[in-house]
Amino acid sequence: MALLASRRSGMTLFSDSLCAHSHRARIALAEKDISVDVVYVDQGNKPEDLADLNPYNSVPTLVDRDLVLYDSRVIIEYLDERFPHPPLMAVDPVSRAKSRLALYHIERDWYGLLPELTGSDKKAAAAVRQILRESVLSTIELFKAKPYFLSDEYSLVDCTIAPILWRLPSLGIELPPQAKPIQRYADRAFARPSFRESLSEQELELHS
């Protein structure tokens, strides 16, 4: 995704080509059809201006004119508020709170395991792989009721879930037959034009 066309915004997103946090920011940008210059960052040779913009020198980092944001959750919620159509969060406070709670659980229980899965300790990674697999399987019932996660409409929660499900095969996690509701959800999410547009070349290779 070198450039998302349509709406001029003057935005730049510093992104890792394989980072799930970066990926969900790219999905949200694509869902909103926002024009953005995506700069893929080599983690071993980060551009100097990234450190000047972000005190943590981390990705994703979004630059929108004079505003710099460097947390993926903050980035995707900002995008939804600045570009309200199509909405990716419910309007009423109760539904928004439920969505934020779902985001919290996914970030803590799924995203929080990714560093250990990609680390050098193979024994620890195997244990964490099983934890992630069981955590994903525990949500099967939640994927049955609606086309998207507890909703008829695609939301920021789906922007957050999709990068994890896309990475499961490359992480050595295979879902059993009883996980068909999750697989159907994943197929639906992966088929969205915004998702296909969001993928880096390296992410595409995860399913090659």
C-alpha cells in the first residue's frame, strides 16, 4: 500500500511491514479511504526523523500536519473521529464503551502475546502459541451472531481482530473444524477491499 487514493489529507504513516499494530492502522486508513503516504520502516535502520517525531521511536506513527500520534489505538480512534464517514464506532456511549472494552481484551490477550511468539526462546514461544490458540478458540460463540464482531457493521474492533487472524498460520496456529464461525468471519474480513489494500508485500507472503 504505497498510497491510498481519494481524499487528500497530507498524512504520513510510519509503519512496519509485518507489525499487527501498524496493520490495523493501515486497515482503518483504507476503510476511511484516506490518502496517506505510508513509509515502511526498517526496524534495524529507522529514519532519523521518526525519532524526532516520536520520543519512543516506534511504529506505527501517524503525522497529520502538526499532530503526531504514536499509539495504534489512539491512531485508529483519531481517524474515526476526524473522518466520521463511514463510522467505525457506535454512536451511543454504551455501545462505544463495549467496543472499547473488546479492544482492551484483544490488545491484552492477543496483541500482548505477539512479542513472545516472535522471540528467540522457542520453548516459551510454544507455550504462548498454545495460550493464543485457546484464547482465540474461546471466542467462537461471539462470532456466530453477527456478520462482524458483535455487530452488523464493520468496526475498529474488526480492524483490530483481522491482523491477528491473518497471522495465525504464520505463527504456527491452526484452528480446528469447530472454529468454522471464526474462519467464516475471517474470510469475510479478508475479502474486504480495504483489507486487501492494507496489506504490505510481506504480509501478503504470510498467506502465499
